[in-house]
Amino acid sequence: MKNGKLNEELTRMSSIADHLTARSVVLFDESFCSTNEREGSEIVRQIIKALLETGIDVFMVIHLYRLAKALYDLSGGQRTKRIVSGVSQPTGYGKDLYNEVFCHLQKFSSK
């Protein structure tokens, strides 16, 4: 192990950032859990701010309470995306959603 876990996460995020465009979507799944809550919250807050300022959509599962609370307060408690109730459908439209969200990644990987 040449680097610590935090450095590994920062390196991975830098690599991801190198491939992003204004239409990209970034999914965080408890990122930066290798550090304490205060530092992790600040690191992720700065990354999210930079991504949003460049038009990148961000979705996350986050364990960092300070960050979650700060984002909730910033949005006034309003969500930017909504799930609307409706009649059950025979499909989850997984293929359609995949194509809508990830088709630009397929185009990128074929270059």
C-alpha cells in the first residue's frame, strides 16, 4: 500500500473527473468514508459544488450527516427530482432508463 485510503479515493475521483462532460451524471455511493465526517463532508461538498457548477448531475447515497444536513438546508428542504405515484406498470423500464442515463457513456467508451 503506497497511499492511504483517502488518497486512493481522491485519485479515483480525479480520474473520473477527467472523463466528465457537461451532460455527465455522477453517482456517489458513500464516497470519502475513509476519513472523518468533518473532512469528508467538506471534500464532498467542494466536489459537488464544482460538478453542479459545470452542469453535471449528481446523485448520492451518503453517510456524512453534516453534508446531508447542509445540502438539505441549502435546498430549503425541497428536492430537485420527484417520484410521482401512478398505476403499476408491467415493466420497470430499466432498459429505457439505462439508455437515457448511460448511452453517452457507451458513446464515450467506443472512442
